[in-house]
Amino acid sequence: MAKPEIEFSSLEEIPWTAVPGGVVALTQRVLASDPETGVATRLLRWAPGADTTPNGVLVHDFWEEIYILEGSVHDLRLNRTFTRGMYACRPPGMEHGPWRSPEGCLMFEVRYHARKDGP
């Protein structure tokens, strides 16, 4: 199965849901996904004061591209703050986080797996 075909539609029709992992201050609006592969496109919302310290440093086996639409997040490991308009492209295996977001944040995120037979 692949991501579904979707023509322009209102995001208001897609509910905000809890993000797996136990940080209740994180919610997501999954725009499209493939449950078989974990490939997904989503909005990720951080409530003011969100803290992912309990999840520790993250590493995953997929590519992740993120664009910050609103607010900011502070990387506790790097001691750097990333703000609205900033972009990240993380290859599989890249360490990132944990994070805090004192003011809250809204991110656009795309996750995908690289093809093994080329681009």
C-alpha cells in the first residue's frame, strides 16, 4: 500500500491525535501515511512547555524533513534553538533531540525511505 491519492482538502477535516511515545504535549495531524512502511506526512504541534526529555535522543531508519511553521524548539543536546522558517533534513541514523518548546511550535514533516536501487 502507498500513501493515498488526495486532492486539495481542508485540514480541519483531519483530527489532531496524540503522538506515540508518551509526551502528552505533542499532537499530530497525519495528512497522509502508509501504515505498512511508516512513510508519512504530518503536522506536528508542540504545546507550550513541551519537553521530550523522557524519550531521550531519537534515531530512526527513515529520512525525515521538517520545516518549522510557527514557534520554536530548543535542542537540549546541541544547546541550540530552532525557529520559524528553519528547515532540517535528517538521514536514517542521525541522532536528534531531546527537545523543549517553551512557547510551542508547529512543524510540517515528511518521512520516507530511500530507494535501494537509486534515486
